[in-house]
Amino acid sequence: MRYRLLASGWKLLGPEAPTGNPSILQSTCGKETMIVCLDEAEGKFLLFRELAR
């Protein structure tokens, strides 16, 4: 899933982690910023969205 997000324009925050370790990725579109904490080993994620004024 991490590679799909990277291919669609998301940016990896921090160093490249081995597959299976949690990754943090960011995407910005206009005034909206999304950050996802992706744990591929557990098959879980946590998504944060921020709308700037």
C-alpha cells in the first residue's frame, strides 16, 4: 500500500523504513493536508486531515 500511495503523489516523511515497519506519508491538495500512519504488517492505518483557513 505504501508504494501505491507514493506512486500517486504522497511524500514519505522520515527515512525509508523496511517493509513491515510503520510509515508516515503526507499529501497536500490545495489547503488540505493529509497525513497517514501506515502499519502494513498489522494491516492498519490512521489518517489525519487538516484544512487550512
